[in-house]
Amino acid sequence: DTEVTQTPKHLVMGMTNKKSLKCEQHMGHRAMYWYKQKAKKPPELMFVYSYEKLSINESVPSRFSPECPNSSLLNLHLHALQPEDSALYLCASSQELRLAGLYNEQFFGPGTRLTVL
Amino acid sequence: GQNIDQPTEMTATEGAIVQINCTYQTSGFNGLFWYQQHAGEAPTFLSYNVLDGLEEKGRFSSFLSRSKGYSYLLLKELQMKDSASYLCAPRNRDDKIIFGKGTRLHILP
């Protein structure tokens, strides 16, 4: 199984709603990532978990709250978002966060397209 | 600072060869990835270079010169399905992958 799955595929929410994005992988990867991608822009790193611990937070606003309940799952909890947060949210995983000299490429999920009204 | 430069758009003809260049400056260097991304889809891994030289994988090849901070992706025998964005993505000393803005490649019949 070389797949990263994400649910839901699409999400529309109001600025007062609370919602969660979910990501799952069964490749035994120990590093998992959240990226945000706006149209015609590259993915921007938000968070990185390594061995279920938060390793990198790229100064993301607190209205985004990540959670890694176990080695296969990664959630992104959303609360009080703004319309400018509308984007494609991509989850990715890799074998390790730090694996010098080896591929360690990131496998991406299909993303959740989020619209904030 | 960290900076990645690649052309915004390129156009090529089906069956031809195209080279997409990338120059980069990162805080340390620990390999460079190329990803393909079709519109509305997730990026998919194409290639990885950590040493200088050419890596070939079927119709795709990637080249790296660490001293010049330069890489290119070479696509041969272009097919219509190769119409996509191509992201140059060096990895810095902290193992963070920094994505370039991408090159949108248009293939004409």
C-alpha cells in the first residue's frame, strides 16, 4: 500500500465552524506533513510530525491545530478560519524526517479543497 | 535566505524534448527533488539527485550541479499527459523540502 488518503475531498465551512481534516497512511512512515497550496502557487509547509511528535511548526496561526493520534493518522483541526484560508490542504508522509543521503521522498495525498465562506 | 528560480511557463510539441532549468539557494543542501503536479491534483515524485550528475528514469532525466546550485529536468518523447506543473524542490540542512513556484508545461499536438 503506497497510498496516502485524505478526507474529506471537499469542505465548505463558515468562519464560525469547527471542522477537521484527516490523513492516513499505512506505509510505516514516521514523518507526516501538512501543506497548504493556493492556486498556481507551490505547496507551503505548515507542520511536520516525526514519530508522532510535532517537529516543525512554520509559524502557522493557532486557528489551525494539528494532531497525530498514532503513527498512521494525522489530523488538522480548523476553527474560526478566514476566507483567505481557502486552499488545497495536502498531507504527505515520508519514511523519516531526517534520512541523510537517501531518497526519503514525500508521498502526497490527493488533498482536501477547503472553501471558507 | 532561500530562493528557487525556475521558468513560469514553457511550451513544447508532442514527441519533442524539453529541459526545465532550476537554480536554487538554500541554507545547506541535502538533495533535490523534482515533482510533477497536474492541475487540481497532488504532487507526485519524479526524481531525486544528491550527487552531481545525471539520473535517468525512462523518459525523464534529472541533472544536478551542486557547485552551481543548478538542476534541470529533461523530458523526452513528450506526450500530451506530460502537460503539468513541474516543481523543483531542494532539501535544506534541516531536511525541509522547499518547493519552487513550478514550471507550467504546455504540450501542443
